[in-house]
Amino acid sequence: MILTFISTIIAVKFGFIENLLFYRNGDGIRQTLGFNHPNTLGMFVYAITINLLNIMNKSSYRLLKYTFLLIFNFYFYYINDSRTASFISLGTVVIIIFLSFINLDNKIMNNKLIICGILSFFLVIVGLSTFFSFVDNYTELNKLFTNRLYSSYMFITEYGFNLLGDKIPDILNTPTGEVIIDSGYINLILRKGIVFTIIFFMVIFNRIWNNKFTNKEGILILSVFCTLMFESYGFSIFMFQILFFDYVGKRKEYRG
């Protein structure tokens, strides 16, 4: 991932890939550095961060490593202005640092907390999107979710929830302009269907229930599932790679 990241940026510097510029109203310019969107760059930075956190062991240089990760995230946040990915990434680093310095990062986390957290992320975004309403409280929530509630609501209204999913276009025209599905969970349930979504979560919950996870591992897993509320391409191999250590292949039981 790091080699791909560096190679892409070098390709931009030599003119092989274009650095696309996006303009946020009143908030300056957002750069892609060779990726297809500033949010994609933000998610790639996030994915590198959580994978580094996952393999990072305690050592005499841990403060230096954590400082590097914070600077790394702040620097690329300045470039891409990807708020969601950057805030979650920085928040995850800060939480891991806190747990590390109070020596709780390697303590076992209650599996129920991980399952309840994941289920809450899913139910919150699906519930708020399904029952969207043009009232003051919802308007403020929609701003917090950067219009994701409204855009998801329009897709749900247009296509509804189906058992086996549906073919849905990437862009939908609405009275207020074009919108896209910008939530991983909404994208999953609309395109793959209720049946697949239930099976998907049953498999993940079963893996969580039958394994032990440290607080650090639990926070990283919850962090990944939190981002799925906000990013439709969150199930990509790069962002979801942290899960390969725990859900794909044989995972060794933690012995503490």
C-alpha cells in the first residue's frame, strides 16, 4: 500500500498522472495527487494509518511513530480536505495513543462492545436515511453527515429495500440537484439486498464472537466500520484490509 501510494504521487510529480483539483465552496482547493477524488486519497491515507497501527508494537520509539502518524494525517488533510476520513483517522490514532500510555491497549475487549458498535453504526445511518425529514434537527444532522442522509433518502425512496438487491445508477437527479450514494452501508443494502446484508453481518459477528481481540484491535475494527457510514467505497480492498487479519484466513487466538 505504501509503495502504491508513493508511486502514485511520484507519477503525478513527473506528469504521468493528473493531479485533479476540486473546489469546495468557500473552503479552498482540494487535491487528489493522482487518485480519482480527494476522498479517495483521504481513505488511502486512513487505510495506511490503521494498518500501521495494527502492526505497530510497543517499543522505545513508539512516541516517534505516533508523532509521525499524526503529522502524516494532518499534512494530507491539508492537501485533500477529506474531513470524514481525516477526522476518523486522527481520532483513531489519538485513542490508540491514550490506550497505549495507560497500558490498556493489549487488554482484552468485550466482544459484545464490538458487535454493538458495528450494529449501531449500521442502524444509525440506515434509520436516519430512511426516515429523513425536512425539519431543523434533521437539516443540522444532514450537514453533519455532509448531505449523506438526504442523498441516501432519495435513493431509498426511489428504489426501496429489496431482498436480493437492485441495479442502481451511480447518480440520481433530484429537485435539489444530482446526488450519489455516499454511504457504504446504504450502498450495500440497496445494491446487494437484505438477504446478503444479513448474511454478511452474521458471518462477521460470528467471527468476532468466536475470537478474542485486544482493545487496540477492537478500536481499529470499530474505526473501519465507522467509516462505512460515510464512504460508499468503504468495502474496497485497501480500506477494509484491516479485517483480513481477523476475518479471512486462520487467525491465532490471542494469549495474554
